[in-house]
Amino acid sequence: MPIARILFTLPLPEPFDYTVPEGMVLEPGSYVAAPVGPYDRLGMVVEVLPDQIGMNRKLKAVSAVYDVPPMSAPMREFLSWTAKYTVSHPGMVLGMALRAREALLPSPVELRYRLAGPPAGRLTPARAKVLEQAAALGLASSSELAAAAGVSSSVVKGLVALGALEEIEEAVDLPFPAPDPELPGAVLTGEQAVAAVELREGLRSGGFSSFLLDGVTGSGKTEVYFEAIAEVLRADEDAQILVLLPEIALTQAILARFEHRFGAAPAPWHSGLNPKERRRTMREVLHGRARIVIGARSALFLPFRKLKLIIVDEEHDPSFKQEDGVSYHARDLAVMRAKLEEGAVILASATPALETVVNAEAGRYIRLRLAARPGTARLPQIELVDLRTAPPDKGKWLSPILERAMAERLAAGEQSLLFLNRRGYAPLVICKACGERLKSPGTENWLTEHRYSGRLVCHLTGYSIPKPALCPSCGAADSLIGVGPGVERVAEEVRVLLPNARIEIFSSDTAQGGEATRGIVERMAASEIDVLIGTQIVAKGHNFPNLTLVGVVDADSGLKGGDLRAGERTYQLLSQVAGRAGRAERPGRAYVQTYAPDNPAMQALAADDRDGYLAIEREVRSELGLPPFGRLAALILSAPSADLVDSFALQLAQQAPNSEGIELFGPAPAPIAVLRGRHRRRFLVKSSRNVDLSAYMAAWSTRLKVPSQVRLSVDIDPYSFL
Ligand code: ADP
């Protein structure tokens, strides 16, 4: 009997062998169920070996094969490449590709009803009402009909018996409507048309191609990549397209734009989907029927049949980096995936990452530039407000110049946006009697005061308590006070300043889930809000035509900490936030409040000199051999006790392989030294570009058996240094 090597969606280092029962046809990529211990598990065939006569191993048999197309060869290659690169078990990476396993089964069916003919009997008022609703709804489930008519579902059944309604069995998960590339797009401006032609030519030549679409905020990058999508849809009726966006940019607005351009909304993939929506998208992707998918980073692991174009919009965005479990950067992996699929990749941004710019300059990406906003829209003027010389009044956070500008905007019927990347009311709570700073138990993290909910919350662990009446340390009453501003506190200040303004807060606390986010974005777009106060959630891709003023409350908050990209990120975030202003006829202006106006990131913002800033960053990183001029990897250990983690870290340090071009730092306490009761230590490894750092980390991390209470994780190209 032939033998199938099967990789399971489990943290196992390698595939297992099974016999293939008589009559079962398997090939590499087939999805199967096979016994592991007492249970059948989901797995994928990696290889099928011919009959092996005389083999003395006793193998179990494959239980079943799923009736779906096998995983494509480029996708399998992508998964094994990813496992190697990220130093992860291949089964874990396979698990990321099979998040919604019900997608391997056909859609469940349900009974639906529609009008059939004249009833063979008397019509009660209840029956008449149901028939009326059936005429209006067309095809509906019995509960929908009953609810619409305000009767019980037994009335529906009765009408079937009378021959007035007929029962039809229908799939619950419907296919996505097909996009139409022939619908007209926007009339492109000169520079947009040039970029679109270059993209189209690149795509027509076939094979792997890669582009950087480098255009200022609001320059029409979306309109331009729509042209590339249309080209791919037209050229090959089986080709599929993936558009990756930062999670919080996946709002109704972008879906509506796709629908407007292609006559059909794309298939969505993000953490807000319910299980039914997930299995629907994944099934349609797997069968090759979903032509356009729009999703957050994890959509890159969907098992497409024929992925010909990947667009990474806002490619600089830190949310493309995943740090839990298998850590990866979706932008970097997207380029590799496009290469393996022999497809194209477009990275789009107004503030591309230094890595991306360096790649473009080295000729690895074709760079397309959009320098202007279409029509009369202009980029906003950015002005620094030096808080050392123009501070806010005592107890306030907004400087007089920003206050005046907001009052003027309100009087003119225009909108303002205040940006502060801090949720809640105050980022720190102290006792004014004893000086105690309230922390999340077992950690060094401060608790944030949330006034709306009346709670103190740890934003790292989710720990939360009602605000205590007495200081937990000294017992003093009414002594706990919030220090520093969060968005709630700034809102309080604006309410006093502009009592007639309509004010809303936009943060992950006020916009939980797509519905609430959509509500705020729609109210803002419809000018039903005068002042919006938001965290980084406001920076992403929104178009608010009547927004003409942006105020950055604390531009310096992102510059603190040891993150090598702190300056770059601050520049990107603030220029994206400022870019929300003046996107239509009226010009926009941004005020950036800072105590560090001489910082190169602030100087570059004020001078609108992105490339100048990148040049400084490049010099610093090149001198220090930091990415993209060198490589970095982190190894993080954690254990319930400090002694245990320290002694293992020491042993591991002694086992580090000697290797040319490698520098090892640590072990040191990780910046978040205690998290959820676990003590954490980290090593940082730096190498030159030509070293295979993944192979080095794999060799090192498997030299010692890891004690059962210790957790070890590897992060290649770390972004957060927590
Ligand atoms: P970006 O993705 O670069 O931020 P968008 O594609 O979102 O820019 O474009 C910004 C706004 O300008 C959108 O409302 C878009 O519909 C509009 N726009 C862009 N290009 C054109 C064009 N050629 N004609 C008309 N409107 C356009």
C-alpha cells in the first residue's frame, strides 16, 4: 500500500507516515483526517511514497480525505519557507493556513420558502400576512417570514401543506458575487495614469514583479492599484487578488469603494468575522472562487488556488508585524509569497518604511511616485508648537494657539481632529497621600484610569478593577488622582473650551467592533461631529472632506523607549494623522505640540521633508549595522520563577554557537520583565546581512532541552522590543 507523509496542524517537528487505504486517491496538498493518539486530526499530505514491501513498521491508515482541491505547490512551498525563516514548527504554520476548518466541508444547507401558487384552502389573516411577506421578500427562511408577518413559524408550515409556499434547500454560505473589471474607474490624473500604465505593463510581462507605490496621503494610490486589480481580473479568469490592510483600516468605507469600482464587495478576512463568515471566505478562497480578498495580515496565509497579485496598503504600518505565536512581518512575507506564486506585489504608502525605500533604491522594487493630491486638494501645512515657550495653561493639555484654531474651525463649520495615542482618562494613578503608583499585580505596568467605565485598567494584560475608594497601600480616602492625559481627559477639556461643539472620542474603547467604528467614521464624514479626539485608530486611511484642522496633543510620546524605529514610526504616524486634514477643497493645517522641536523627526515633519528624514535614519542605521543594513533576531525566555529563567538563560548563553559575523547581547531582563506572572529574559542577536540568522537561531535554540516550565520563543526581525 502507498504511504502518505502527513503534516498535522500541531506543534510537531515533522510529518508522520500513514498507509493509504484501497481506493483513496491522495496527492501532495490533499487535506486529510488521520489518527494521532485516540483522535482523528486535520492534516495535509506532504508526499506520497509508492508501495513499500517488506517494511516492518506498523502504520495506521488515513481515515478520510476532504473533497476539496489540494493545496497548491507554491502555497506549500510558502508554508515551509515561512516555518524555516521564522524558526517555527511547520505544523504551526500550516495551522495558520487552516484557521476555519469547516471550510473544508460543503456549506450547511437550510430550508427557505417562496410563493408557489394559489392556496388550496381558506386564508386566515395570519396566513394572508405571511403570503404578503413572501411576495415582498422573495426567498426567506421560515423564521424570517414568521418574524416579518408577526406570526409563529407553524403558519409557514401550514402554507406549505396548502401548496401556497414551496420549500427549497439552499446553501447557508453563498459564493461572493464576481467583480467586474470593466466598470469605469476614476478619470486618472496625469501622474496617476503614468503609474497605472507602468503597473499594467509590469503585470502583462507575467512572472514575479514588485512595486513600491509611493504617494502622498490622498494622492489616489487606491485608485491606481484598482487599475492593477482590473488588469489581473481581465487577464486570467482564475487569478485571485489579495489586498492587505492594517486591521483597523478595514472599515465599511474601503469595502464600499471596492464595491463601487468593481460592482461587488470583496471577500473579507479579519479578526472581527464570526465563524460563519470565516468559513465562507476560506471555502471560496480554497476553491478559487473568491477573486478579490481584502484582509488583515493573517489573510496572507489563506490557501489561495492561484494568487497573482498582492497589495500591501499602508505597508509601513506596524500592525503587519505579528508577535504572538509564529512571529512574522506580513509585508516581507507577501513579497516572498508573490515570488513563489510568480505573481506581482504592490507595496503602497505615503511614508514607506526605510527597509522598503532601501529595497526600491537597490532596484528590487519598481518605484512609482504620486506627488500631488488630485483636484484642488492640498497637503496640510504642519506647524510645530514648542511647548517650552507656548505651554498650555496649568491643568490643561492644549496650547492657546491650538485652542484658538479649534474655535475658528467651529465658527466656520469645519471639523477638528485631536490626536493622542493614549486611551482612557489618565495613564497613571497615584495616591497623593503616600505617593503609591497603582500597578497591575505581578507586573511593573501602571494602571490607566478610565472615567467612563469608572475602572482602572492594565492595557498590557487586560487586568481591570473598579477604581477603589481608598488607597490600596495606605488606606487614605479620596486620595487617588490620575496623572497625565488620555483621550477622555482631553475631551473633558474640549467640552469646557467649546461647550456647543459636538465631541466624540475614537479609540478601541469607544469603537469596539466594526459596527461602532463604522458609526463614528460615518458621523464624521457626514459632519455630525465637530471635534473628534482619537488614538492611532484615526490615522488609518479615513477620508473626512470637512476636516481642516489636526492637533497632535503629545508628539513626543512615541519617541521614548529603546525601539530602534521610534523616530521613524513617530514620523510616519504623525504625517499620516496630519494627512487626514484638507482632503477636499478646503486647505488643511496641523499643529504638532512637542517639547522636542529639534528632534529630526519633528523638523522633517515641519519642513515636509520625508526623504531628508529617511536619509538621516539610513545613515544612523547603516553606521550601527541595524536593519535593513544588518539583521536582528530576539530570543525570549519566560518562566514562573526568576531563578529558573535566569539559570536556563545562563546555560543557553554558554551554548551559543560561535559564528562569524554574529554578535550576541544578553541575557537581560526584557523591558516588560514580568508579564502575567512570568519572568522574562531576552537575548538580542545581531548579524551582517549575508548571515542566515534563522538557521543560526534554529541551531542555537535546539541545542538544549527546554525545561517544561520555561517557554522559549524566537522573533526574527523583531519590531517591538518588549
Ligand atoms: P490614497 O490611497 O493615496 O490616500 P485615495 O485613493 O484614497 O488616496 O484618494 C483620496 C481621495 O481622492 C479619494 O476620495 C478618491 O476617491 C479621490 N480621488 C483620487 N484620485 C481621483 C481622481 N483621479 N479623480 C477623482 N477623485 C479622485
